[in-house]
Amino acid sequence: MPDKLKLYGSEYCHLCDEAGALLGLLGIDAEYVDIAADDELIDLYGTRIPVLQRMDTGMELDWPFGADGLTEFLHKP
């Protein structure tokens, strides 16, 4: 499992809240990155949030994802 994860989202995104809650239920820590203050991040993720990114490989997992998809994503080499 990767050491570092980032969860890209926005303050008023209920889907982002759901993704964060799922991570919490599974005991997975991720740095939350609010894209609202960064135009480049808005361009990259504005229509895709929430997005989970593995910092070891750069791979990204777009919402919607459940526990099974998340587990598979985290255990990919």
C-alpha cells in the first residue's frame, strides 16, 4: 500500500465528503487538497472530484469508487 495519498476535492462537494468518509471507515489516511484556490487544479480536477492520487506512482482514481475498487487501486504495483 502506498505511503502517501492525496484526495483532491472542494469544500462544498458532498461527493468529496463521501469519499473522505469511506477512506476514514477503511482507516486510510490521505492529505486533503482543496482545489478551489488553485486555477491549475481546477482545470485538472474541477469536473472529476473527488479524485484520489497515489503519490508513489501518480495513478489516480476518480469517483465513484467503493471499498473494493479502492482496495484494488491501493494494492496495484
